[in-house]
Amino acid sequence: MVYLAGKSEVSPRKRSLWIAEDLRRRIAEGELVRKVPSERELAERYEVNFKTAAKAIGMLVDEGLLY
């Protein structure tokens, strides 16, 4: 699990931005090469709801990092 400091005070938008940034880093470092975790897996890992995880994935799709 990954914990967001003061998570209860962080808006869902900021949580999705944080998740997207962490995924970008993991992709750049080669940790995520062929497949990223599903929205459900991300939601569990970052302890957020499914929609927040899906929004983070959507950001990376919009940037062309994922398809």
C-alpha cells in the first residue's frame, strides 16, 4: 500500500494527480513496462475510490503514455 500523507484533507482531484505522477515515475524508471495495474488494483494500492484511480489512468491516456 501507498499512503498519502493527510489523505483525508486531499481532494480527489489532487489524489488523482498524485497517482498519475507516481505512475509516470514508475513508467520512466521501467518498473511498469508492459502493463499498468487496473483501476481496481490502483484504488486498493492508493486507498482511493475507483473513480479517482480511473481519472489518473485517463490523464496518462490523454498524455499518450498509455493507450
